[in-house]
Amino acid sequence: MNFTMLPHDCVSTILSFTSPLDACGLSPVSTSFQSAADSDDVWERFLPSDYRDIVSRSVTPLKFSSKKDLYFLLCNRILIDGGNKSFTLEKLSGKKSYMLSARELSITWSNEPIPMYWIWESIPDSRFSEVAVLRTVWWLEIHGRIETQMLSPNAAYGAYLIVKISENAHGLDSIPSEISVKVGNNVVSSNTTYLRCPKDDKKKRQMQSLFYANRTQMLRSRLVNNGEDTRVLPSEREDGWMEIELGEFFINGGDDANEEVEMSLMEVKGYQLKGGLIIQGIEVRPKH
């Protein structure tokens, strides 16, 4: 069959069951394919079902002449909900990603009237207007929450704490922090992590290890499974920040039920003072 001879509506219907990548790739086949591949009928199917609500929550009004234009605008990340969240579409698949700013998180003692433990600052390379900067605490507890209906169905997601560690940081990696993801009432992922910069000076780590040897060794022993250390370590991002994968979870499709996803990092057992952690937020994005 010569697909170039098909009616425009038929081509549009066929393309709407493919993907954004396929639609762009098939566009040069013929003028009829190009017209169908650029049509609002096709790109309406690629946009998330709640795209009108997302557009209405944008901090900056979005200007677009077609649904295809809107799709690629959303791929470039927009600030929503008064600038406290960001939204992005994954360009190739159309799956949704969100980032919750530090202001959207529950951070123990971060909103005390007298900023003894945490302070709020503006820094140039954050996508949000404020970040949370840890001055000194011994009880570190961070929680983020998002509803499953906000995310794309039939997709695996990862939750990532986006942080920096300042040069004068102390006490953050003396013992591991506990990380977890819970969907509804079920803990679907749990592990531990060390809050340290991937480029930390080796001698500094050795000195800290000696100073906290007994306590660190005791808690590290909980991580070992069949002789393998399973802890999660921060990784560097292209934007100059670090991310810690708090865990992963799967969003089922075809189910109207909505559940809360809770993502957390906690270190409440070591009783040593900590400082120098900078929190931008938690990013929830598709995994591949």
C-alpha cells in the first residue's frame, strides 16, 4: 500500500498512535505526511491529558501557534505554581517530569522564626528563587510528596534529591543517611546514602573515617548484603548540582485511583552536628 495516497485524516490518525519522535521522522516522507505530522490532531495526542491545567499554572504566559509548538515549549521546562515547581515533558516520549522546590518540601526546622538551623537564600544557578541552606542541625529530615495522577501512566519513575555541598560542610557523611520512596502505604524502595561530593579530597575522607571509625563501621555493616556495599552515592549533573537517587517506583495505567508518593532522606541516629548542605529540591522524572 502506498501510504502517501491515504487521506489526510487517516494519516493523522495513524501518526497519533506513534510517538513524537516517529511523527517528526515521518514528516519528510511527503507533503501530505508533513501536513498530518504537524497537525493539532496528532500533537493533541502527544500532549498530556491535563496540559490545559499545566499551561494555566505557568508563571509566565505561554505563547504558541499550534499544539506542536506547545509540545516543544513544555519540553524546555516551565515554572508553575507560583514558581515553586517546574514541569518538563520528555522530548522523545512525552512523559511528564516535575521538580519540587525546597519550599515545596517538608524540611524539619527549616521554618523556625529564628533561623538557627536553616536559612533561605537566592543563588544564581538554581531554577527556583530560593534554596534551603543548612547552618547546623543534628536531626536531618527531608520529605517530598507528589500525587501519582500528576505523572504519566505506564512509566517507571525515579526520585532525585538535588543538592550542593559547600566548602565548609561538616558532619554530613560521617554516617549514612536513610533514603526511601513510599507509594500509598507501601515502601517500594529503601537504601542509604552518604552526603558527600564526588570530588571530595581523599585525605579529607580518610580523616573523617578515622574520626568516626566506630560509629561509621557499625552503621555501614547494615548496608552490606552478601559482601557487597549497596549504598547510593551522589552523582554530578550537567547543571553543576549533584543528585541523589532516593528510589524508584512504577505508575500503572488504566487505574483511576490516585496515591501519594512520599520521598525522603533522613539521618536522625548519629547525633553529630551537620552543616553545609544546600537543597534545591526533588526531581521526579521517567527512568529508562
